[in-house]
Amino acid sequence: MEQTIRNKDTKVDRWLEEMWRIYSPQIYNLCRMNCGSREDALDVLQNVALRFCQNAKKIKYGDSIYPWLFQVFRNCFYDYARHRQKQAPFSVVSDVMGDYMALPAEKSVFYREGNQKNDELDRAVGSLSRRDRELIDLTFHKGLTTEELSALYGVSFNTITKRRKSAIKRARNVLLG
């Protein structure tokens, strides 16, 4: 009896190792795309690996673990981003000084014509919920297809399409006033 339990554990352990070997390069690529440097990407990947090891026994044998790993990556990346944001030196915070100037922004030496459109778009996307902002980012900045997003979130193709359309509609309404 004890031998079968040990065999079952080693089977699950081998499966978990194999899943990590398969998906860790994809998670590392996500880290490299989103982090500022190779060292930061390795730090985020290390945090993902640590959480994977801590929660490995909770994963059911045979389940699809990539969506779970992506969720863990996303949480680790947000932790990394929050940490980096706290440490950002004032010199890199913002070079657009229009809000602090006594003169109108157009007369400022820091004024750039293209900023108005970007600011409006940032405001529109910023008004969306976190889930919608993430969906817009993964679609338009990271280039994930609807099929990939469907597999990633674990919802149907139609659900992703509806969420994206409604997010774009809400952002459009903010832009139009």
C-alpha cells in the first residue's frame, strides 16, 4: 500500500516537473517582454517558480496549469511594478511640466503637440476596470489573439470578444465625452 502511494507521488512530481519545463520558457518570455532588464525578468521568474513550488501539491494531476501560471506571473509582475514604482527617482517621473507652469501648456518649452492625443487615450483606457485594461493591453500591445486570450483566461472565444468590444465601447464613450 505504501509503495503505491509513493509511486503516485513520484508520478505527480514528474508531471509537475515536466509542466514546469514546458511552460517556464513561456513565462520567462513574458517576464522579458514586461520587465525593464534581464535581471528584473529573472527576479520575477524566480518569484513565479517559488510560488509554483509552494502550491504544487494543490494542483490536480492532469489539469491545464498555464492559465494558473500566467495568473501567478501577473501577480508577481504587479508586485514587481509596485516595488519599482516606489523606487523611481524624481528625474524619471515626468518631463512634461505643463501642470506646474504659470503659463499655458502651449507656451511651455516642455510642450509636445502629440501628448494631447496620448493623454486622452491614457485617460480613456485608465477609466476602464483593471480586467478590461489588461485585456486591451494583451490584445493591442502584446498582440495576443482571441484564441490565446480564451485559453489564457479559461473562457470562451465569444466571451473574450464581447468583453473586448464592451471595453472599447466604454473607452470610446469616455473619449467622446
